[in-house]
Amino acid sequence: MALQLVNGRASLEVRALSRTVLGWRTRRDWSLLELGARVGFSTAKLSHLCRAAQRMSPSEVVVVGAACGASDDEVELCMRVAQRAVDPQMWDRINGDAWARLTRTPWDVLAEASELVIVAAETLPELVRTSGYHAALVESGAAANDIDLANQQEALSRLRVGTEQAAKLRRLNVRLIVTEQVLNGGVGDSRVMADQLEHLEELGELPGFELRLVDGDVGPYFGMGVSFTLMRFVEKRFDDVVLLHTLHGGDTWLESAAERAPYERVLAAPDDVVRTEELSLLWLNEASLRLRDLARRLQLVTDQARS
């Protein structure tokens, strides 16, 4: 039987478990109704499990896995996750943490989120990158994989949802806090950066997007040089999470209030550190025009050299 959530909260791992196990039905092209008929679960129960409103038990993992033809390794991993969800700290104390975990990508969690606050002090996040900007990062070694255009466009489409439809269509609200250094950075040539800044200007016109620029003239401040993403959710059973990208360990997720606290403090930066949205867009427009003019002059020089 399905289990109640621990302390009324569905952790990222609990949500990944539901998504993984119930995702096995796609191998058979089954709907939730068809899966329920084969495993003896009601549609209401499957709906609760899908939304992580209840916790999946190890026995339910086995039943669904057998019906869908999941491999023994897949079922064993998900059983371990279901067992760990009862008391993660006790599980780790007994079993250690040197075992495989369910994979949850930033895009998976973003799909559930209603709000993102992104602090970018190094490079722009993948969500707002142009293909040219990302390609330049890959070429330089600063990014390892191609941009996930499908997930990027799906997320951006949620930014376009108007206020009246926001609740029904799950509009995504994004606040991007970025330093002038990032936007002045030499990623690619001037044309690549001009295209990227113009793209940010276009995003700034969408209902769900807000750009805030860290003033380049301010002195040191708390959180200076730190990049992270805070994700918030409509569902009360989903706590806020902070995502950190590290070169050595990939993605790191911070879920506890104590872990999130320093990053939430960064977001409380005073107005003399972060420009208003209006001034941020004005700076962006002026920088874009300068880069576009530079790109035209460089192209003119190149054309003259060839002739």
C-alpha cells in the first residue's frame, strides 16, 4: 500500500521515485488507467503516486516493475530508494551512501517548479542561452554537452503564459540576477554576445521573466562570485531547493532549510547592489547596441581585407 509522506514533505528523491516507476508504463504505451487495471491500483491511487502526494512502498515498486517488464537492476534500485525514504538519515547511517541513486536532472525538477531565482556570476544559465553562446562555451571547454533545446523551449514557453492563465497553465516565473562581468565576458566573438544580449532583451518582454543586473561599480558584498538556482514550487509538500553546479561533482541539490539559508540571504541583497529591472534592461540595450556596432565594424574590416 502507498505510504504517507514523512513530515508531509515529498523530497526530490521521493518525486524521482514516483516519476521513474510510473514512467516504466511508457514502455508498454499504457495510460495510468491501463496500468491500474493490470496491477490492481485505482486511478485515484496512481494519481496520488504520480503527484508524489503519497510515498511509494517497496512492494508497489515490485508490482509495477513486474507488470511493465522493468529489469531486476532497475527494480532493486527503486526498492532501495523506497526503503531509504522512510528514514534517510538512519538508512545512510546503516548502509552508507556509496550506492547508485536515481538520476534527477535540473530539467526534471524545473518542470515541477513555479519560480526560479537564478544568480549567475560566471556564465549565463542554459535556460536563457542562445545556441551560439552555448556552442562557444562547449568549444572553450566551459560546457560539456550540447544544449537541450527541447527542454529549454518547453520551459521558455511557460514564461509566455499570461496572468489570467498563469494558475491553469503553470506559468514559470524566472528572476535572473546576473553580474555585469558575465554580460561583458568574452564568450565567443562580439556577434555571439550581441545575439545573446538581444535574446535577453526579448525574454525581458515576457510576463514571467525579470532581469536584475548587479551593479559593476559596487564593492564586495555577501555572496559575491557565487552562482546558484533557487527553485520554488506551488505544492506545499515540495520544499524550496537550491541547485549548485560543480565541475567535480555535477549537480548538487540542497533541500534542508539550514543548507538553503546562506543562499536565501544572498537574495536579500540591498538595492544598492542590484539595479532595478528598468535600469537593468536599459544597460542591456546599450551594451547590445555597442556590441552590434563593433560586430559590424569588424565585419567591414574583414570584408575589406578579402577584397
